[in-house]
Amino acid sequence: MKKRINVLGSMTTDVILYVEALPARESDQNLRKQEIKIGGCAFHVANSLGSGLLYVPCGQGIYADFVRKHLDLVKSSYRIKDVAEENGVCYCIVERDGERSFLAYHGAEYKYTSDMLAEMPTCDVLYFDGITMEEAQNECIVTYLQEHPEITPFFACSSRVEYVACLEKILALSPILHMNLNEFYLLGNRIQLFDVMDDFEESLSQLYALTNNLIIITAGKEGAYGYDGVLHFMPAKKAEVYNTIGAGDTHAGMCLYGLQNDFSIEQMLKAANEKAARKVSGLLD
């Protein structure tokens, strides 16, 4: 029987600004292009997974209206929890080489409650991420997992992991971890376990001793690592980079798909690398 997977996190309105390079202070710059799309970590993860339940809050206002209007773009099952607060927005700046930077204004789309989680259908694996857990009220997700030890947590650290106050509690849940190489070292510094100057495999071993579960690390055009007490590596699939928005989320979603379908670590990394390559090439929405 396939594992039931629920995806928590944000489904946002993304205002995407295509520029030559990040503007310098006091400079003026014309955009190459502008787009407004539905986005957010949970949206990209669920679309990559394709066979889980996207379970997200959505509030009020023009950005919430935009999300609701484009729910047909969600490629998995979903449940939207209506809340009274206004949604925020994410401004995505994409440079000529495809690299992205975010300016996020968090609103209702990032905020869960215990009551909301109590109404969530049961699952075997629960995805959540560091951007969501930066919001203090979302510690209710940790409490929910503490009360449901039968659920395997899948935690995507994100570049905001150093701002997650309850990080130690999350790691104590023995989660599967997914992150990029930079986030790996941010995490190591945050919990004072290792830093960029330390041996990579030894640092992985130290983190694994803390969580006792699979660690997945993406390394951009080089490929991706998996660690379960043994180091695994899968080279990346070559891609012409158009836009890196959602690349890590897409990779995480395919890792979840691999878990759901009992892939080996090598099979999981290969499938995730291939789908992430399609994402950055602009071949996936």
C-alpha cells in the first residue's frame, strides 16, 4: 500500500520580476519581463509529488483571490482552510542567469492552528518547511507530530532555517531532512554542530547521529547526496537554466514520490534530479 503523504506550507501569489541583475542601491532598472503566478513551497512540492494531499490555509484580499482563481493548476488533491486574515505576497526577482531572490510578505497563507491540524486527514508522511516554521504559531505542527509518532516528518530546511526557534524540537522528531548545500551549513551553524570548514561526510555523520533518518542534500549542477549512514551521490542532469524558482521544492516533491513508491535512495535521487532539471529549464509550471 502506498504511503499517504500530506503537504503543509504556503501557496502564494508570486509576482516575478525578470531583471539583468539585482539592482544596486539608488539605481533604476527596466524589467525584462513580469509575471504573476501561483507559487509557494507547498504548491511546488505537491505538484511535483502529484499524489499527495496539499493542505494549506488561504485568507482574504487580492492575493488570496488570485490563489483561489488558479486552483486548477494544483496537480494533486488539496484542501483549502479559509481564514479571516489577509494573504501576503512573494516578490521573486529572477536574474539573467536564472538565479532567484525572494522578498516575502507573510500573511494568512503561512499560518496554521491546532484546530486546523486536528481536521487534517491522517497520513504516513508529513512534509513541512523552514519558511513555514519561522512563524512562531506554527509550532503547533511540531506538537501535532509529537502527538502522532506514527507519522514520519519530512522537513525541508530552507534558507530561513536559522530563524526557526523550535528547530531543536523538529530535529528531535527524527525527520527526513531535505536541503541544499548552503542550507546544510546554515543548519550546522544554527545548532552549533559543524560548519563549512569541517569535513562534509563527517558533518553528515554528526547530523545523522542526531536525527537517525535519511538526509538529502542538493548541490545544484553537481547533483544530490543522500545519507543514511552511508553516503550516496547521484550526478545532476544537465539543464539550460531559465528560472530556478521552485527547483528545490520540485526535488523534494520527487523525493516524497520516491518514498511513497519504495524507491531506493539512488532511484529517488535520480528521479528528483531529472525533474528538478526540467523545472529550472522552464519545462514545468
